[in-house]
Amino acid sequence: MFEIAVCDDDVLFADNVSVLIEKLADMPVEVTCFHSGSDYLKSGCCPEILFLDIDMPGMSGWDLAGVLKEQRKSPVIVFLTGYSDYVYDAFEVEAAGYLLKPLDERKLKKVLDRAMAKALSDKQDRYVFIKNGQVVHRIAAGDIYFVENQGRKLIFHTRRGEISCYGRMEDWEKKLPSYFFRCHRGYLVSLKEVSAFDKSSVCLSNGESVLMAKQKYLEFAKACILWMA
């Protein structure tokens, strides 16, 4: 699931943007709203995409983007503003997009797709910790082919072999990067390791295959297209 934040001092505008993002996203998203740069920093929130208002009282969007860059906690940023004069400055902080208020839904969709694709690419080297008994394994998320649910136990199929732990698939669905997709209640697969799929199964690059839930097929197909974009 994608974690997205909207930071804008206009409460109504922020709420409307969050609703539009949930409507337009091709993947499941969780959107959190903040109304000042300081509130965002205090929250400790680490979204994958941040829709950020430039003109806010106190800490401006520019200031917040600079702080996040220094802390190496910078999400993919999309700037929001009512002034077109800022368009060139947006590139100085490596923004993925720039949207003028009031928002055009088609432009929001285009920028959202681009930001999600960039976030997918940026997150592939994230490390996760898997506790198996008394042993804790540190493994790159990019080395995981898929996660299999076997009752209360989860089996991680990785380049280093299988690693098991006790846990809930729902928790790992949130914990792993956004290029992991729940194609079936029993399987969470890495989109970057998908070699083929149809309405009943998904084949992974390691030669293994897992089940595809019929109701997940269209959403899965969209997710694969976005990953390859």
C-alpha cells in the first residue's frame, strides 16, 4: 500500500486533494493530511509521496523540502501552489511534479502516476528485518520474490532461500515497499520479479508461481504497467 501525505494550510483543500488522490490512484493508498510544515515534522510521518503546499505560514514548503533533503528522509515531492512563478525552482529540490491551484484532475492523475512510478523505483533497496526464532535476518526488500501465508506462519521466498517467521500478511503488506502486491490472500509478490501472469496465476523470475485471485487481476495488471512505466 502506498503511503501518501498532503501538507497544506488550507484544510478544505487538503481534504479535497486526499479524496482525489484516493480516487485516481491505480494502487491502494493511505493518505494523511497535515496543515503545517512543523506538524508534518513532529508527526514522524515517512510517506512515499508528499503533496506539499509552497506558501504556508511559518515553515514554507521550500523550507520543509530542504529539511527533509538534509535528513535524507525526502519522499517523492509534488509541489502545490497558486503561482506559476515557482515552476523552475521546483527542479532545484528534485520535485517530481508541480501542480497549480485550483487543481486540474487530469493533470493530477498524470503527476500522481509519475510520482508513484518514481517512488516504486526509489524504494527497491529498502532493508527489512525478519525474526525467525532467536535469529533476526536483515534482508533487502529487493531480494524477496514473494511472501507466502501458511496459517500463522509466513514464508519469505528470497534470493538467500526461504526465511520463515510468525506474523500477519496484512502487517507485512504495509511494511514492505509499494512494489509488493497482494495478488491473493495467501501471496504477496514483488512486481519487479513478475515474469508472466494470467487470471489464475503469477509466475516469478525464480521459476515459482503463485495463485492469482480473479477479483485482483485488473488491479494487478494496472500495478504491473505502472511499475514498468
